[in-house]
Amino acid sequence: AQTVTQSQPEMSVQEAETVTLSCTYDTSESDYYLFWYKQPPSRQMILVIRQEAYKQQNATENRFSVNFQKAAKSFSLKISDSQLGDAAMYFCAYRSGTGANSKLTFGKGITLSVRP
Amino acid sequence: EPEVTQTPSHQVTQMGQEVILRCVPISNHLYFYWYRQILGQKVEFLVSFYNNEISEKSEIFDDQFSVERPDGSNFTLKIRSTKLEDSAMYFCASGGTSGGPETQYFGPGTRLLVL
């Protein structure tokens, strides 16, 4: 079974600075997808970024980018120019590439606070 | 931009009562999911649904749970006889068009409290 580990329960960053959130996963599959979701206090789950395992290029989405290290099974999220609105819980998630209806497996999440 | 919607946003019920949580997935999506998140814990998969039948279910999804797509737009989760431990945030998600691999988009959640 696949597992997703987010070992840092909390992180803090100064507004306008850069922060990196760590995630590792364990799988025997070669085809899969990785995601970062943001959960603000409203508790809605908002997709931040997605990475396909077969792509060597790291995904970017405006101020958000990932460092995907397939051999190390590491998938970290970098937030540049942090804003107060980035304060939230961030979940790393894994989805198998086999079967279009594959479920998401989530990590425990990390709480990010942004200091003004 | 299309989005997944869920009703109600909050539901309070007595232990042993039946509840139905409703979701309207994104219109051209083919795959539907329910997840739950107990307060302070990670998001857990409950069930996936495709072509009018369950594709996969977790150990949590026991006989007290059922899902249905009664018409072309709604997707429901029914808990037949609620327990205290069913108190959680329940998320509906949808994904997948006929074109290929999907990202799952989540609704805003229903906060269920069982007393």
C-alpha cells in the first residue's frame, strides 16, 4: 500500500519570504500522480499543484513550485513571496496511475503560519 | 469556473438517525468520490463511484454507508444509523473526463456532528 509522510507538523514563514514544505511517499509503482492541496480555516480542500511522475520537469503554478525527486520519493512544495493568505494546512497526496478512478492517499498535513 | 458543491454545509443529528449528504459534481466529470476528515486528522478515502456503481471502498465504508447517483447531477452519501464517531467533515470530489487522467476537485465539505 502507498503511504505519504509529512514529518513536519508546523512551519512558519515571514511574509514575502520563501518556505519549503516537505513530503515523502512510498510506492512500488512507476506511474502515479502527486498533489498538494491547501486547506484554509474554512476547511475547503483547494488544489495547489499537481505533478505527473513520468514528467521530469518540476511543476510550477505562479508562486508555487515543486521539487520532485522520483528516486528519493520526495515531493516538496516551495512557496515564494509568501502572503498572509497562504496561511493554511497543506496536504500532500498520492494517486496511483493505474485506474482512472484511483483514490487519493493523503499525508497528515502541515500547518503553515505566515508572520506579517 | 465550474466547481463541486455540497449541501448542507453543516448538519447536526442524533446518534442512530439517518443522514444524507448531497453533492453536485462538476458536470462533465465521470468519477465521484467521498472522503472524510475527522477533526485534527488526515483526509481519508471512503468510496469511489463510476458508471453507476462503486469502484472501490475503504474499510471505513461499512454497511451503514451507501452512495447513490439518483439523477444526472446529484451524488449522495447516506449514513443509515449514525454513530458518535461519524462526526467529521465529509468531502465530495469529482474528476475525470473521457479524455484521460484526472485531478480530483473537492467540494467545500459538509460538517457532520453526531450527538
